[in-house]
Amino acid sequence: MEYARLGHDMWHMSRQAAANFAAITTDPLVENLSVGIILVDGEGVVRYLNHKSEQILQVGRDAVVGKCVYMLPLRTAIYKVLSENCRDIPIEMAMNGLVIQAKATSVLCSDGSCIGDMFELRDISTERQDRRRSDEFVAAMTHDLKSPLTVIFGYLDALKNDMDEQYLERANQYFSEIERNGQRLLGMIEDILDSYRLDMGLMQIQSELCCLTGLIEECCLEHAKDAEAHGLDFAYNVAPSIPSINADGKQLKRVFANLIGNAIKFTGSGGKVQVSATMNETEVMISVSDSGIGISARDRERIFTKYFRSIQAKGYKGTGLGLTICKAIVEEHGGFIEVASSEGAGSRFTVRLPINPRI
């Protein structure tokens, strides 16, 4: 009698579980979720996979639905997920070239009884790639911060020991190198700080009347020697009619300096770098063009992404932050920045700033 009643109760619970699972699996919202959903009943039988789970696990639902978990092939991705204990703490695992976060949750009836488990799968590959880039950035930045400091201290030691008749001539050369490397170090530190400010929403613009013509020409003059040292044809043309605007001159100078510096860095000897500034009735357009390595069509969409560096930039020093910060500064001024480029055929970055910005 007891066995009969127990069998009846189990049959009733199984029927109720099936009804509850059916309600979930027929919901189109569950089927079209951007996260993978797998339902396993109290007997360990796979009852449902949504479309995202099929994509992540590279398995068709017909091959697994209705089968007990322990009957699934051991080497399959779905067995790897369902056999892990991920109820209390989500776990991460690599499969099929992706990084997946899996978490299990009990599925309860209205009376509070557990009828099975729901496994939630999230593709966190992009987040992990961003974290890896961040880690690589910190490692590279640590090395790059040491390099100019080593040069600075080396020249300072040389200055202390060099006291002959040619001291003044060599001292001027040393001081020039110290200043150049010190400015390079300062720029890196500013990039790190601005990256933090961007993440925290603390980017601030100090607006005052700014002479764009003088600002752009100053940037060009400061970079002319670098262009000459790289063997480049460097030219700039700034329309004299460009008016002063309310802007943060220091921040805009960083934008122009970054774009011109990149153009010089990514253009080989014998190439050209040109800077132009024009205006229309509503905006000022500042363009920096080069005949350098260019950017592929695929990478152009991500060129302003934090830490991203195109394949073409491999081998060139950089943090992957400069263009992200430039974009943020320009947008804070009510403008925008755009790029036209093709691989191997140079690039043109154009900054558009409103004449009457609302900042």
C-alpha cells in the first residue's frame, strides 16, 4: 500500500513537473533569450535547450532532450556544463573557442517543491578579452613607464660626471632628451588618469575662450621636428578666419597632438603628413592626413575602443587609450571625430567642433 502511494505521488510530481517545464519551454521569450537556458528535471533528464544554448554548446536539442545527463558522451560540451557544480557560485569554462559562465538555479513549483534545475549559460568571451587587454596594457605600461625614467636617470648621471670643456654643448643635448622623455612619461600618466576618469564619469571640461588657430599651429610646430627626424614631408594649412570658441584649450591640444603624433608614428620615411583646419557656418573641421600604414575596414569600427590596437599597429609602441580619450574629449565639446582609411593607403582623422559649443 505504501509503495503504491509513493508511486502515485512520484507520478503526480512528474506530471506536475512536466506541466511546469512545458509552460517554460513554450514561452517564445525564453527561446529567444540572449543567454543559454537548459532545463533538467529532478530525475536528471534534459528537458529543454533554447536556441542560444544550441549555439554555445554546438549541439542540437534533438540529440539531448529526453536523455539523462549521465548518459551523454563524456567529452561533449553539454556534459561538461551539466556535470559541474555551479549552484552556489557561477563557474567559467572554455569550450568551442568561447569562455562560458554557467550557473544553476532550482526550478520550484508553486508549493515550493523543487522539480529540477535551470542552467544559465552566458558567453563572456568579449569581457574576458577586454580583461586580458587590460592586463596586457598594465604590463606594457609598466615597462613603458620604466623606459623613459631609465633614460632620464642615465642622462642625469652623465651630467654629474661630465665636467670637461664641452660640458655646455652636451648638457643642452642631455636636457633636451630629458625633457622629451619626461613629456612622454607625463603623457602616459595622463592617459592612465583619463582612462580612469572616463570609467568613473569624471571627465571634466574647463571652458574658456580659446584661439583654435594658435592652438593648432602650436601643435604643428611642436611636431615638425619629429616629422623631420622621421624623414617625412610635413605641412599644415590653418585658415586664418577660424574664430575663437569656448573650449578647453589644454584638452583640445591633447587631441590634436595625439592625432598628429600618430600620423607621424605610423608613416614611414619619405611619406607625407598634412594638417588642415577649415570652417563653415556652424563648425570647424580639423583634419590630420597621412600616407602611412592605414587601417583595415574591420578594425575601423573598433579603432576608438579602449585598449584596442589594430593588427597594422603591431610593433609600434602605444597604450590603446589615445583615440578613446580623443573621442571622449571631442564629444564633451559637442563635436565628433571620424576616420577615413584603408589598409596600406594612409588615414585621415577629422575632428568637427561646433563654433558655438554647448559645454
